[in-house]
Amino acid sequence: MTTNIAVLVSGRGSNLQSIIDNIENGFIKNARISVVISDVDDAYALERARNHGITDVFIDPSDFPNKQEYEKEMLEVLKDNEVDLILLAGYMRLIGKDLIAAYRNRIINIHPALLPSFKGLHAQQQAFDYGVKVSGCTVHFVDEQMDTGPIIIQKCIPVLDTDTAEDLAARILEQEHKSYPEAVKLFVEGKLKVEGRVVVHT
């Protein structure tokens, strides 16, 4: 059975590209990206989707009176594309309760810090400014709060004395491109079980 994946994007889509590449090279088996959805009409991630023959959809939030109606439209697109798993790849909006309820423990995000530290935007800069000696990235399930869902995978990197915030962000991104496909592979193979706050790798 093939797992149909939707990827929600807002920007350049480098993590989207990593997922595409790992499906095409066979690392992630029995999965396909059935649709890429963006809230930004000129997001380069949509171009990446088109380059690989993947359906791309722009849903303009300004066309809807509120988040609930916007995500109602998104749910229709997800249903039309028979989506089993949603990936957030640089999607810059908080997911609403109706979408979470419809896809409980089937929405995954990647965050460029070691949660629960440095939630929200500019996490790499936050960590750098705080003076941490270790940083990294976190792949987690999405729940109703920002960056609080059960953790699937974390990867650590040292923060070097010679690093700039940009250096750190670039090295974290390298780990993102490895850890996100690993998490998707585990999900597709049915090897993730959520027990409270803990994700067990079965």
C-alpha cells in the first residue's frame, strides 16, 4: 500500500526537495507526494513540485474570512488527493484545530533547534545568541501548540567557537535533510507509535 503525502510549504522548499529525492532514490519506499500546497503563490517550493511532476496548489489565505475556512479548503484538497500524511516544510502558519483533529499524529514538522528549547521563528539565531554549545534539529508530530508535539528524531551538532549564526544554520540544515527523510521512512513503514509524549520506534 502506498502512503500519499502532502507537503505544506511557504518558501524555497529545500526539505521538500530532500523528501522528493529520498522517494525517488528508493530510501523511502511505498510512498509518493501526491500534492504540494503553498500559502504563498510564488514560493519556489511550488516550482520544485512542478519539476518532478507533482501536483501543486496555491491556496490564498486572503480569500477566506478566517483560518477555519482557509483550512476547510485545504482539507478538501487533502481529501481529493487521498492524503495519508502531512509534512510541514517551511510552512509559516500554525495549524488549526480542525486540521489537527482530522490528521491526529499524521502531521509532521521539522524545527531547526533541539526542542523544547528555542521554539518559534529564527530558532538558529536564538540558540546562537544564547550561547549554546550544542544545537541541532527536531522532527516531531504536530499538536495544538507551537513546536510542542511528540518528538520523533533529534540530531545534534556542536556549536563551534568560530561559527556565525549563518554557519550554524547551514550545518543544522544539512542535518534536517537527513533526519526528515528518516522520520518519513519510519512513519511509512509503520514503525512509529505515540504513547503520551513519547514516540516509540517499533
